[in-house]
Amino acid sequence: MTTRSAAGPDPAEIYLDHAATTPVAPEAVAALGRGVALHGNPSSRHSAGQAAREAVDGARAAVARLLGCAHDGVVFTGGGSEAINLALLGTFAAAEWRGHLVTTRIEHAAVLGAAGAAATHGVAVTVVPPDPSGHVDPERIAEAIRPDTLLVSVMHANNETGAIQPVERITEIAHAAGALVHVDAVQTAGKLPIAPLRADLVSVSAHKFGGVKGVGALRVPAGHELTALIHGGGQESGYRAGTENVPGILAMAAAAEVAVTASADPVVRAHREHLRARLLAGLAELDGIRVHVDSRVMAETVSVAFPGVRGDTLADLLDLRGVHVSTGSACHAGSESPSHVLTAMGVPADLARSTVRFSFGSTTTEQAVVTAAEVTVDSVRGLRRSWGANPA
Amino acid sequence: MTTRSAAGPDPAEIYLDHAATTPVAPEAVAALGRGVALHGNPSSRHSAGQAAREAVDGARAAVARLLGCAHDGVVFTGGGSEAINLALLGTFAAAEWRGHLVTTRIEHAAVLGAAGAAATHGVAVTVVPPDPSGHVDPERIAEAIRPDTLLVSVMHANNETGAIQPVERITEIAHAAGALVHVDAVQTAGKLPIAPLRADLVSVSAHKFGGVKGVGALRVPAGHELTALIHGGGQESGYRAGTENVPGILAMAAAAEVAVTASADPVVRAHREHLRARLLAGLAELDGIRVHVDSRVMAETVSVAFPGVRGDTLADLLDLRGVHVSTGSACHAGSESPSHVLTAMGVPADLARSTVRFSFGSTTTEQAVVTAAEVTVDSVRGLRRSWGANPA
Amino acid sequence: MGRFSPTVVDHFTNPRNSGQVADASVRAFVGNPVCGDQILLTAAVADGVVTDIRFQAFGCSASLAVASLLTEVVKGKGLDEVAALDADRVVELAGGLTPDQRHVAGLAADVAHRLVDNFHQGVNDDDPISCGA
Amino acid sequence: MGRFSPTVVDHFTNPRNSGQVADASVRAFVGNPVCGDQILLTAAVADGVVTDIRFQAFGCSASLAVASLLTEVVKGKGLDEVAALDADRVVELAGGLTPDQRHVAGLAADVAHRLVDNFHQGVNDDDPISCGA
Ligand SMILES: Cc1ncc(COP(=O)(O)O)c(C=O)c1O
Ligand SMILES: Cc1ncc(COP(=O)(O)O)c(C=O)c1O
Ligand code: FES
Ligand code: FES
């Protein structure tokens, strides 16, 4: 166990894996401490309990602003995956597992896993492929929708490539057809505006925007029929039983407030775009690299193939040189099969396997990105040399 | 939102609601801080991720010692209710909702709620009543078991009354009949030894023994067929998808180590018994009170009826005088119907409604208990006087 | 305790005029059939004015507080003024009640009205009758 | 990085003898069909002793490290000693490999054996042949 005492990465480290998880924001650390000090159970009627209840209510208001919904439209969960599973399985369970689900091949494992579980209950599932650009064509969604389609689930931006999906257009199409929409906004919350999304259900995960791991939230509209995954004491309006994660919820709210403010700031957005440009300019020294998605893309997420090296090998070498990046999504680290997202986009397996994802967050500096690009160029050259390939 | 900065109750407060939740142990606060500083995702292959992974593995070993199982038999969840729902619904989902569940009328809402959800999937459920003593008779369980009984779920000790259930005898009976056993050990973890339990599945919740809210664990034996509630990235051996709550898990492990050590200490156990005796001796000043369960009971949990007052009114008055107690379980606070546990024991509704629960934890001092008894005696007298009853 | 107004807390922790008036002119007893809470008022009335009043109550914290408050409000008032008290006014006097406490005000208004009615009709309640809350 | 032994980290970040021996006496090329990793060895052999050896490798971090390590271990050794190298010995020389890295040792042992065999048979590999790992 580490004995480091302060939050956040050590200064010699260049952490470019914010799409996997982010350091906890100082404001969130402070809120976590306040939450720990609230020792009562929010369900207890005494003042210690009521103090915890009021704090959770305050946090709910802040997260409601992030999600763009009424306070009582926020359901706190034990993470993004749980929020997603609740959205999909809860909706279909309430419909007694009747109806049809439309989703896409580039969704996160939580959506695809929940869709698979829904299928075992008898739900019909259509999984739409993306275009080679990494974007889902709304027309493909329109074609997939059937008269019995209950729910369409599409991510706001892809975690591996950063591709921003046309969720507003998809929502229009789905709503016109009488279907509900779930948007997995885990990657975009705190980076792109999600409050305006017209989707019915929206999932977020605190640790992706400066909160702590193991806390998420789902936007649930008034009147939506949803069956809980976790039954019991009636917390979260009956949608999620169990004593509330008071410190985690307070930290999520504090992180949301910081992130929402920052993401609305044009200077911050311009800085992120600048970081992306600097990284790509640095990497352009190398021959043959391929940026998987470079338009309609989050500035923060840069997915690049380096032909002639294995992506995991490159990530290991960068790690040993102090630069933390990932191969595709964190969940897939270590698994041998190439990314399901890149595969769905038609990227050949060897190119997919040579891919590394750089992702930025609020703590990323220009210097870090410039250094990371230099170290990457040098590392790719070294690996190509070991392989006897032209290192350029 | 409070601005108190240190963890734990304010010193003027007498907190006797540890069965609802406990202050976070200092060791757990420290571990939480270490967890927050581990900014990597345990699924990331870089060293920041691996450091988080190693910390979670270390915590898993500590929680395995609490639960008395192999490291890979520990599944971390987002709380006790989730662990319970995973145990029940996961087991029956894996059996394609065939088979029979035996449980009891005094279980926590999480068990009864999960049992209800299982029933909607077609599982046959038998709910056994307790004896008037508050204990489930193993013979009643034996009678309820059928050839198709897949699982028996009984709590280790009741959260409202403290009654310790004969779970070892019930496990023998169930195993002899070929059924699996789940024990809800949320109330006993860190107080009574749970590692020796021969049950197959055992649920615990961190915040009941000095950890933080929103973290739990389930003991799952090797080879047990269990379907996840939350599908996705394959974390927790595929039993619980989602980025791990690293700080919460580390805090749980630290709290478990402290609690396991303390609960094995005869001095600590004797002290808790002494606290119980002192409280009851103090309350004995009053006429007509009734201790709902006073044998085969946890020292920490004292459930007392005060005829002539409403329990919630007494709890409010104690709260205003700095003593925090609860009426039955925290989840039921504010609901008007009398406790399902006391009702199942045959306690008349008016006596059930006049009940208050005092519960102790590691921070409870003798002085606090003596003062609480005095304040309670005085408060009951005052309320009885308002009612024109003999206040004695 | 944020669930209660300061006035409710004050009367709850420090009730005024509990007990019974020794030679009461009238007694009124009302209960809420749903929650079981009950208030008994005994009062001395002279020249149409409540000269003394005491309460006994069994119930939730707010009901005890409101019973105590009621005695303070009513003492020295004319019976017509007491008859004019309604639930909204009780909520106001109590410094506000949360939605789930609000039926307490109905109980209090009912028992106040009953006191006036009983006095005019020359009857007394021995068992609680139901309030309309 | 806890996933790798210090020896593996050393050879991975600082590979020895990469490239090809100019006038190689023998070349051996082995690939793992499952993961696709490949090692090419070229060596100069004189009097039954490996006097010079270089590697080229494409693959996971451990495979690159082990390829580099192998050249250091083999250089100056007799062919019979090289033939005696087995996967367990490679694991040992690498300072330990985790279970999922272990097949790297098979790849390394295979390419070493192939080098000896090819030398004795006077053949050379141009395309990678599969290792038995
Ligand atoms: C016996 C028992 N089981 C389960 C639970 C649920 O635990 P949690 O609220 O942490 O989900 C509790 C406490 O709330 C409990 O006392
Ligand atoms: C797009 C997307 N959805 C869902 C998740 C799951 O979130 P969590 O790991 O917090 O459960 C993630 C990240 O892991 C993600 O990137
Ligand atoms: S709860 Fe009904 S009047 Fe008190
Ligand atoms: S992954 Fe197979 S040898 Fe490297």
C-alpha cells in the first residue's frame, strides 16, 4: 500500500488517462471530508441523521444542475456502470421484459452487458454498427427502430475514440417513434454540456470528472417506470436501496460544480483543443500514424495507431518513462482481443492492437502534453528499431 | 451543509445509534485518504493503475479475513443492500429463477425486498415467523425447506432487537437438505465473529463497523453460480462491474482490521456487556418498560418499549437533549406503521410504537450510557406527565 | 433539529399548562383515528372568557407542542375568538409545520372548537372523539 | 511497475543487441500464433560457440525484454549449452514472469533451440514458424 498522503499524481508523472479515471478535485476531497464527518444515517430522524440528509439533498441539487433535471430526478448509484444497468434493466424490468432495445456496437461494456442481460430475459436487442468514422449514423438508428422499440441507448461520446455521437438527432428520431432514450454521458459529464440533452435517461460517473470512484447518478424523468436493481429500504425514491454513500455523493456534487463551471468556460475549452493540437503536432513526427477519430470528437480524447508497435507494449514503455496512457478502455487492459470499438469501425486487428489512447483532464498542462509527445515519438522509434522496421 | 472538519460526532452529543451507522474509524479515515491519493483506475495497466489494483488486492485480503474466506471469495459491492440483493437475486438468476427460497419475517428490508423481486421472477418464497422471543426456531426452517429449496437466507443478528439467530444450526439443517445458505451479517460484522460461519454467502456493510457508507462485500464460495446485478467491465470476477470504489474499499479493510481485532478482545466484549447492563439498570427506574429481547442478544443493541409514550416522540425529545437513538431501523424512521420485526414477534402495535432502540459501538463510553439512561428516564417521565399518566 | 420550528421545539421540550384544571367548566377530548394522537383540554370559563386552561396529550412531538401552544394562545381569550381559530392559524402560530406534521394543526383546531361547542352545549367528553384532519 | 521484474524492465527499456548480425552464420525466426509475437535471431557461430548474436522482436514488453536478455545469455556460449536452455530457465533468468507472461519464455526457448537446430541443419528461417508455447 502506498503511503503517499496528498491526493493526486506525483509531479514527475504525466497522467494522460483521464478517460479511465481522474484525480480527485481538491474541492471534492474537501467535500469528502465533510461527508465523512457527517456520521449520521440520512434515514435516521435524529439531528445527526437529518444533517446527513440535508447534505445529500444539497448534493442532489448540484448534480441535478449537472444533469439538467429536477432534484427528484437524480438517482445516486454505486458508479456509472450501475447507473447504466439501472437505466436499461430497470426500464425493461418495469415493462416486464417486453419490447425492443436499440443500441450500438461502440457502447461501453456496461451498456452491452446490460443489453445482453436484458436479452436473456427475452428483450429483443438490435445493435447498430458505427460508420468507419466512429460515429453512429442516426439513419441506422431510425432503420433499427421497430413499433415495439421501448428504449434506444447511445453514448454521448465514445470512451476509446472520443467520437461525439449525434445523440440529439437520435433522440428526436426515437421520440418521434415513441421510444425512450438513454444516453451514457459518462465520458462527457463535466466536459461537454449534458444538461441540455433531451434524452430521458442520462448516466454519469463521478470519478470521470474529479469525484471519487464508486459513485454515479442517473437522470430519471418524473413518471418513468423503473424497477430497482437493489431492493430494500426505499432510499433514492425506491430506485436504489441502501444507506447512501454520503461522502461520495458530496464529493460528486462538489466535483460537478467545478466541472460544470469549467466546461462552460470558453478559455478552458480552447485550452483543451490546444492540448489536442499540440499532441497531434508532436506525434506527426512519426510516419504512418493514424488518428482514429479527428472530427466530431472530444478534444480530451486522442486515439492513435502506431503501426509497427503493439499498443500495450508502447503503453508499458511510456509508463516506465513516466507517461500514463491506456490502450483503449481501462476495462480491456490486459485482454488480448482487439478493441470492439475499433473493430466495429472496421479498423484492421493489427492497427487496432497498435493503438494507444491519450486523454486529458482539468490537471493536464501544455508542457505535459508536449513532453508526452516527445517521449512517445522516441519510444515508438525505439520499438520500431527493435523490430528492425524503419523507425521514422 | 455542515462545515465541521473533523470526523465523528461532536463531543456534546451522545450517539447511541450505531446499528444505523457508525462514525468512521480514524484508521479508516486514513485509509480513505490513501485511496483518494491513488488516482489510477485499477483496470489500467500503467503503474498508477497497478498501484490502485495492489491496494484493492491488499484490502481484499483484509476483508477476506473478516469474512473467513479466500481472497477471491470477496466481492466488493456498493453497500450491504447490494451485497444482499446480489446474493439472493444473483443466485436465483443463475438458476434461471427456478427453486424455492426460505427466509424469515424479521429480515432487513433488503432481504425481504430481494425476496419479493425473486418472487416476481417466479421463485417460490416461504417466509418463516420468529418465536415471540425474537429468534427464529431452526425447526421452523427445517419444516419450510422443500426438495426444491435452493437457498435459505437468515440474518446473523436482527438490526432492531439485536436477537442473535441460530444461523449455525440453520446452516446445518439447510446443508443437510442440499440447500445453500445466505447470512446477512451486516449487524454482526466487526462485533461477533463471522469468519467461522459455515454459510455459503455472507453479506456485510462497511459503515456498520467504522467504514464509510456505500461499500459492502459478499462472501461467495468458489464454484458458486452467481449472476451479476451490474454487468459490464468484468471487475470483481465478473460479479460486479464498474470501476472499484478504491477509497471506500481501503477504508472498509482498515475498519475491518480494527474491528476484528477489537471484537476478538474479551475486554472489549465485556465492556459492551457492561454498557448494556448499565443502560438497563438506569432505565429500570421506570415502571412498565419492556426489553424486547434480552437473551441470545447482541450486547450492542437494546430495544425497549416505554408504554405511555410514542417511540418517535421520545426519540425526538432525546435528540433535542443530545442523545441520538432510533425507533427501530433507520429505514423505517418516519413511517407510521409499527416495526415489522416487533409485529412478527407478536408485540402489540401500541407497544411496538412506544419502542426505542439504543445501540452501541466502539466509541461508546460508560458515561455516555449512564447519562443517556438518566435523560431517557427524565424524558419518559415528562412525556407521561403530559399525558396525565403516572410518570413513574 | 431542522424538522421542527423553534416554537415547536420550545413547547415540546418545555410544555406549558400540562395537566387538568381542578374545577373545570368544560372538557374536550379529540383524537386522530389514523395516527392515534389525542389531546384533552380542560378549561375554566368565566363571562365567555377562558380564564384557565390545561392540556393532556399523547402523540407525536408536534402534537404535544401544539397542545401546549394552544393553551397559551387560548388563555384569556373569548370563546368566539377560540371558535375562530383554524388549522392554518395554528400552523402560523406554530412557526410552520412540515407537510407530514400539518394534520397536527387540524387536531388542535378541532379540540379548540370542541371546547367551545361543549361549553355552549353543556357537555363534556370522556372518550376522545375523532378530529376531522 | 510491479507487473515486471527489474530484469525485464531493464532489458525492455534498454535493449541489448538489437538488429541483425552482418554476416550471420544462422537465422532463426519463431512466432507465437496466438498473440502474434515474433523473435528473429541472427548469430555468428565459430567452433560451436556463439560469438555474436542480435535480435529483432515484435511483441509484448516481456517478449522484447526476453529477446534482449537471450542475446546476452547466449553470446559466448556453446551451442550445446544453448540447446539446453528451457522455458523454466528463461523465467529464472528474467527474474520471474507472471502467469500471463510465462509463454514469453516458451517463445524465447523455442527460438534459441531453433537457432541451434538450424545451424546444425544448415537452414535459415525467413518467415516465422510457430513456437510450441
Ligand atoms: C441487518 C441489515 N441488513 C442490511 C442492511 C443494509 O445495509 P446498507 O444500508 O449499508 O445497504 C442493514 C442496515 O441498513 C441492516 O441492519
Ligand atoms: C462510456 C463509459 N460508460 C460507462 C463507464 C462505467 O463507469 P464506472 O466504471 O464508473 O462504472 C465508463 C468508464 O468506465 C465509460 O467510459
Ligand atoms: S402524528 Fe398525527 S397528530 Fe401527531
Ligand atoms: S504476448 Fe505472447 S509472447 Fe508476448
